[in-house]
Amino acid sequence: MTSTRPGALRASDVSLAYGRERIVHGASIALEPGSVTALVGPNGSGKSTLLRGLTALHRPTHGRVVFADGADAAGLGERELARRIALLAQSHPEPSGVSAREVVAYGRFAHRGRFRAGDPHGADVIDRAMAATGIAQLAEHPVSQLSGGQRQRVWLATCLAQQTGIVLLDEPTTYLDMRYQREILEIVRDLADDGVAVGIVLHDLEQAAEVADEVVLLVHGRIIATGSPAEVLTAERLSAAYEVPIDVEPLAEGLRIRPQRLRRRLTVSRAA
């Protein structure tokens, strides 16, 4: 799926809050065309909040999010943002009586005029998006009757159908078995190879090491390291971030990352 609009995004000293509680503190991050940037960190570290902040769906209390052409994300309307950036969130609406193809077609709304006119290539784009995510055979199935993994792939296809230069994915392998996790990561890599700037939140550190060009490690809402997977995902840094001893072993492709085996003292009761 080739993007129609290459682009990049930069967040500078961004802070994000829910009410009075600040979740992300002074984060600076750049998404570059042709590169996958993975956001990792413990639960509650602010990964998903920062990702949403990059879309202007969550307005920063401080700092700016700016596109490569200088446009401020906070100043753009919904349609213009949808032409520039696609987001696969963790949760989605559950449409009733709507087919998988109709949901994927939602991704074309920013390319259409009134009454769904002015999108002559839309049908082909939708077909390619569904084929890329392995759901072509589910086109006419009601989304409400699909499994969690199938629905996840429908929503990913919707993002691909937007044909944006920037794609943000919040834990896209959730609900998927090992086969489809692998296929989603391959799609992510293909997007970057086509020149798209990809930001992705991942819990699986080994997946992050394999797919990402750059890793951003967050702890308690602060970015504590940014760099290549080998630079960021070290045993010392991860053990401190996750507060458990972690071993990291370099592999030919990626890293093997495992918590150290827990040693338990067993008390054996013996009969007198």
C-alpha cells in the first residue's frame, strides 16, 4: 500500500494530561518517512497517551506537534488531519449491521467530496487494503460477527485505506495469534519501506527490536532513552525500567529479551 502523501511529524517538549493529572512530561519525538519508531515501556508509562497526542486527538498542555511542512496539528481540521495521519487505536466502536468492507471504506472519507463523490480510485484502494491484511474473504461479513483478531485486521485495513504518509498503531498485535502477529509486523515493515512514517506502541520488546528502526523508552511519562533497538533495549536499562532483572541476548535478527528466572525457596514437609 503506497502512501499518496509522504510526511513526517515532530513533537517538541510535549506534555499531556487527563484533567489535573499529567501523564506525559516534556516528550520530544520525531517520526521520519521510511522509518518505524516503536514506543515501549511498562504499563502506565504514557505510551498510548503520547501516541494520541501526536494526532491532536489529545491536545497537549505544553509543547507542539508539527508536520514537515510546518503545519501545527492542533490547527488542522478533522478532514485535513485524516489526509495526513492514520491512527489504529486500542479500542474501536462496534458498528452493528455493517460489513467489513463498509468499515474499511470509512478510511476514504477524507478523499471524498459531498455524497461520497470524487474518489475514483477508492474501490481499488479498499480492495488492496483488505488483501494486505488478509480479510478479503470477509468483505461481506458483518463486523459484529467477526472474532477479535479479525476485527483488529479490519480496522488496520481502514488505516491503510486512508493512504496517509504517517501511520500510528497502538498495540496492533493485540488479539492476534502468532501467525497474524507476524503478518501485521510485516505490513508495518512494508509501510516503512514504501516511505511511510510509522509510530507503533508495542508491549513485546522482541517485536520492537525486530521491526523498529528507532525505539523510544518511556517510564512514568518521561522519555528516558531514544535510539536504535540495540542502544535502548539493554539489560541494564530494561531492568531499571521494568523493575525486574532482565537478560538481553543479541541474535542475528533482533534480540532475545527475557526476565531472569525466579528462584523460589521450597519448603518440604516431611512426615515424622
